[in-house]
Amino acid sequence: MLSQLLCFSASPALSVSKNYLLLLKPLSLARATVCHLSTTTTTTTMSVNLQSHAFAGNPIRSKTPKPSDPFSPNSALETLKTQLLETTHQINSPNFKVLPFRKGRPLASNSSASDALGPNWRLGWIGLVDCKLFLAKCGIDLSYDSLVYLGSESAAEAVYWAVNVAEEANLVPEIGAEKFCFVELRTLMVATDWDDQHAMGELAIAGHARALLEWHVTSRYCGNCGGKTVPMEAGRRKQCVNDLCKKRVYPRIDPVVIMLVIDKENDRVLLSHQSRFVPRLWSCLAGFIEPGESLEEAVRRETWEETSIEVGEVVYHSSQPWPVGPSSMPCQLMVGFFAYAKSLEINVDKDELEDAKWHSREDVKKALMVAEYKKAQQTAAAKVTQMCKGVEKGQSLSADFNVESGELAPMFFPGPFAIAHHLISSWAFQDSVNGFQSQPKHAGASMSNL
Ligand SMILES: [Zn+2]
């Protein structure tokens, strides 16, 4: 099952020397029991406190407006239909902002405002009128059912939409002097400054939009009768047009368990290396949940299948939406756990993994401390800037994810955009932060022995 996952197949290689400690603030009560960390440990360690995982914490969809609200999906759709018939923007109507995508890539621009802080990016939101003009240049009429509702911001009286521009649309919108380009979401993910809440919010919006648009592409026909499906509720669901069927179809989510297997007695963790990984990248085990299986059962089964390690106690850590997998799986949900080993002898399933080994806390800490995650982020951000200026035309995943230079570290882990990073770093630093013991209090964990 793991071979189907793309989640860590192309994580960035990182150069070494500076020290970063990347911590995730507890997101929920459940996770607070296992991730009670804060601030720095040493004078040479930089602490970066994320508010939430990459792709979580979407600022425009925390609450869906009530149907009577002018910014609700159905009200906004009615206004949209009216506006598309107009030739000019209505002054008193909500401010509609559209994010175009091509082949799963959102429109983006380099952000000049943050020059002093290094390169950054922002999403290429365009107005409805500009969007109509842009699509008209490509020979496409913008219709209301091609726009997908993303959310709203009532304070700004803004409603946000996404639209797929067809592959034949090779044009890139030119709005004033600003330069835009379509950028791989994975590139934006690596390029996002995780200390910048606005950028993290933009990434979450782009991830949600990509997941919805990809799902619209792959759900054009009813799985029940084969009839056509049409968007409903401003693209938030679909429905079969066959009157005898009328099946409702909802956006697809593919849940995946991802677990850090811990040998408590010997203070080690089990990490794996896949043949598709860049050299020296090690990460957590992961796998899809099967029908009729609980999350805990999936953790135990996947660990057993891939390494022959038996897992006992399973403790929830946190979860992360992952909309950067294959288009056939528009949004995976990574559900992260600490899994406590009952047996220690590893027998690797070579069909799934190239290798799996126990790693000491000391080695894991060292690897986390020497990796230059910030440098990798800034390199990716500089690349987005170059792309938007038209300097860099080609995009390839291998180029995006190989920013390694300088000394070679014996091993490194996925960057802070991935839940694996936070599972590993929470465990590695949980014993010594601020001089107090923050060992997980497992005794009362509700899921431990289900
Ligand atoms: Zn049907």
C-alpha cells in the first residue's frame, strides 16, 4: 500500500550546518498530551512555532455561512450568475476573487512586499472581470458552474472561487505590471515560510482549491448508473443528472495512517527509507486505511506488513490534509500516531521499503539540528520568483526537491511542511524542553488499547 503514497517520495534534500528546532503548537486537546513543547532548548537552536500543519488552518473556510448569508455558497452562486451576465463589476456586490489553476497548478506571483525578508510568493487572485477576459483570450466562456466556491471573508466582503483553465490555455494572465505563472503546489509548499501566517493561510487555500478541482475532474460520471454529474451548492458537491438515480456525490478524502514506531525501552525510533526517496532521507512508516478497519488497526497492520514489528499502544498525535498527491487522490488525510513497539526484530518487506532501521534519540536529534530547512525554503521561494519573472521555464519535481549542497549529513527527514517531521521532532525533543519532563501521559489515552 505504501507504494501508492507520494507523500514523501520527493521530500527535499537539505544542506547542513545551522540549527533549527521546529515545533508545532498543540492543535487539539488530544495532541496536547503528546506534544507539549515550547520555545528553544539551547542558544544555538532556533524555534519555529507553527500554528498548524501545512495545508491546515484555512482562513476562509473556518465557518460556512448560513444559507441566508450573502456570502454563503448558494447566495454567492446566485450573485455570480447575475454578475456573469453583466459587463462591468457591480459596486455593491461582494468582491469576487478567482484563483485559476492549470493541471493542478495554482496561479502565483512573487511577493514584492517581502523583499526585505527574502523571496516569497502569493496566490494570483484575479477579479471576475479579469477572469472572464483571461478565459475569453483562451476561447473559453466563463460559466457559473465551472467556478468552485472556496469560502468567504465577511469583513472584507469577499468571496473566493477557483476555476480550472483548460490545458489548451497556454496564456498567463497579465494584470497591470504584475507577472504571474502557474506553479506546482509542491513547489509552493516547500517555498512557504512557515513563520508567515498569511503565507501558510494562502497555502491552505490553494490546497483546498486543488483538492476540490481535481475531484471535479475525476467525478464527472456517476459511479452508480454512469450518468453525468453536475455541480451543486456552488461546486461543494455533485449530483447525478439521471432522474431515476440522482445520486449525491461528495468530495473524496483518502485517509492514511502515518506512525512513528517507538522502542521505549531502548529510546529509539523506527524509520524507513524507500527506493524513491532521495539518498539519506528517512521517514515514518505510512499506509492507507482499509475498509472496515480502525485507525489503530491500520497502524498495527501496516507496521507488521512492512517491518514485522508488532505494535501495542497507539497514541494519536495530529493530522494533516495532503492535497499534493496524485490527482486520482485529490486529498489524502495524514493521521499521525506514536506507535509503541512490542517486538524489536525488523524484517523489511522489500516490495514496500528499501530499508528500515532503529535510530537512537541522539542520532535523530543531531539530524534535526543540522538540517537547513530554512535555507531549503528560501531556495524554493527564490525559484518561484524566477519562474514568475520568466527566467526559469521548466519545472521538475526532482529539481524542486534537490536543493542539497555542501556537507553531507548521515541522514535527514522531510521538512516542516510534512507531518512526519513533527512526529519525529516531537519525540526527539520531548524529554528535555525547558528542563521539564513532557513525556506522553499514555495511561489515560483513550485510543491506546482499542
Ligand atoms: Zn447516477
